[in-house]
Amino acid sequence: MKIPKCIRFRNLALFIAMTTVFASGNHLTARPLVAQVVVNPLRTISTSSVSGRVIDETGDPVKGAMIVWGHGPMSANGGFVIVDDEGEFETPPQPDGTGRITVFAPGFSPDTVELKVGPDMAETEFVLAPGKQIQFQFQDVNGVAVSNVRVNIDRWRDTSALFNVPPRRDTDPDTKIPIRSDERGVFVWNWAPEDKVTYSFNCEGFVSHSETLTASDNAILITLQRPVKFRGQVTDQAGSPIQAFTVIPRMHGNEGWIQELRTDSVKGEEGTFEIEINRPEATYGVTVEADGYRTISTPGFDRGKIPESLDLKMQKAPSIKYTVVDTNGNPLVGALAVAIADGQDYSQMSFQWQSVGERLQQRKTDENGTFELPATSEPRTIFIYGIKDYAETGDFPDRPTNKI
């Protein structure tokens, strides 16, 4: 995915002013725009309880069924109650309007309904049908069974109200849905829904991934991948080991799309490194950064085709210093500079510049409005953020000036 030429703003809460920014000579300039923040007055929220009954197909009450409202007890405004011996239930007051109620009980297929909550609503009746069986057989790429795989229910019918998180406290709900494969690598849930459920699978030593699956009479084979590993040597042009450097894994996709995984980066020492990537995608490479050297990146390698050892040589090059100024030429102190490689996924930024952490290459301007980045071996785009300022500029390996 190429970086789009246009810039899209999302909600930037409490921003009193916004600016458009353009390049002028070798400096970055900003022009303020006036914006207003409208605060709505507080309003009273009316509420109503949801009541009803849970029965099976013969009309008998389903004792012990769990009623969940919202998107589950762990979500905001979510919670649960247990039906009584008559199969009846009543929730605490819920905000009037559109709501969701989900019910499940061992032995029965779960059900969920979206309803209109209000003072005049009728009682809700759930008629539960027998559950379906879903069975997973976990194995590695060599066909060896994998035990103790954690199976998580992520989504069902566009909600997370169906869940199998084990209780941590006495007050936490216990859905009694299985959570792990046995010693044979088998996971069985005998009362699953008959429609699609999205599951995620996690096991130490294997790559976590998710799949959307439907209950079946036959066991579903799930093959778990081992993490991808890169190892190798990093030297200068004369063959001397570089003593300290950073290795950043990169995912590669179609049409030049890449994504740097800076949260998974590792430090290399004395010219050697090893890095493990615990992600499900198929094509990876690495980027290497070192102070005083030009950053280098490998091409993407498919799983099974990663070289046993990489021999990477770096070229000495000073860091590039940039200056950020306002329309009057004054330095902008504390502005955030975020650099992304050409082809990197632009949506990563999401304009959450205050919380990008180490996911993206970033610097803050000093008291002179300057920041430094290592010299690059490929084009990149630099975004500049301030409290009220925003700009974008291109940056290339052999740019004639060290200023924006």
C-alpha cells in the first residue's frame, strides 16, 4: 500500500485549533485554522430492566443458564445474571434503546437477540436447542499432536458476549466452555453454536492465529506454525563487527506493502543477532539500524526460504539533522517527528501520535526545534506533529540538504 497523498483527520478530542502545513524552502511552516469545540449539556438517561424466561424445546426451564447483556461482563456496561430454577431472569436497569441479550447453558446452543429496551417492552423468551459439537485436532507442521493449546472465543454473531475466559475471582462468571486441548491435541466443545464462531489459538512455542469455523461432525485439523527466526552477522564495509545495533522485523505484502514491527525489535551485540517473530504472516525481512551507519533492509523471505544466516554490511553515514519551525521561523519545541518507510502501512498511525510508542520510528524536537534520524537506504516519509500542528514531507537517501 503506497502512502496516500491526501491526509485524513480523525477525532482529535479537545483540539481548540488546527493548522494546515506546507513546505517553504528548507523549513516546515504552519498556518492556523480556527475550529470550535461544541459541548453538549448533560442529559438524563432513562432505563428499564429486561426480564424473561429460558426454556428448552420441550418447554422445561433451563436452570443455571447465564444471561449476558451488552458485549459481555468484561465490556463497558456489560454484565450477567443466572436464571433461577424456573428459568426466569431479570437484569439490572439497562439504558432504553437498542440492546443485546445473550444466553448460554451447558448442553444447549447459545442464542442472542437484539431488542428494543424500554418501559413497555414485553418479556423475552429464549427457547434453546441442543448444542452442536465442534472438535479441533492440533498438530505442528510435522503432524505431531500439540497439547495444551489455549482456545479463545473471540467473536460470534458480531459480538464478544459469548466467551470462555476462566474466572479469576469467586464473583467472576464461569461459562463452563472448554479452554484447552488435551494431551492428544484434541479440543471438544459439545454445545457450540451451529453457525460461525471466530476462535484464536495460542500455545507456547507456536505462532498465535485465529480462524472462523463452524461446528461439524468431523474433527477440524489445525496446523500450528513455529515462529520465524532470523540470525546473522552485521559488519561494516571492512568486515569489522558492529558492536551495537537494532534489528527490526518487517512484514512484506503485495505491491510493495511493508510494516515494521518495532515492538518486536531486538538489540544486536558484537556483530551478531538472533530474532524470533511470533506472527502468522508468511513473508518477512529485517531492518538494521546503528548509530553512525546508514540503515539497511533485507528483501522479504517466505517461510521455509529464510537463509540460515544473514551477512549484512553497513555503510558509515552520519545521522541527518532536521529543523522544524513555525510560520514566523521560530523553532517548534517538543514536536513529534514520525518516520515511516516507503510502502509502510499508513493506517498504523491512526493519528494517535501521543500513543504510537515504539511501533513507529519517532523523535521529539529539542529546544532548537531539531531532531535527528539515522541515514536511510530507502525513501521514507516524515510526519511532524505538535499540539496544534501537523505536516508531512518526503525524505530520500541522498537528499541534498539536512533540513526540512
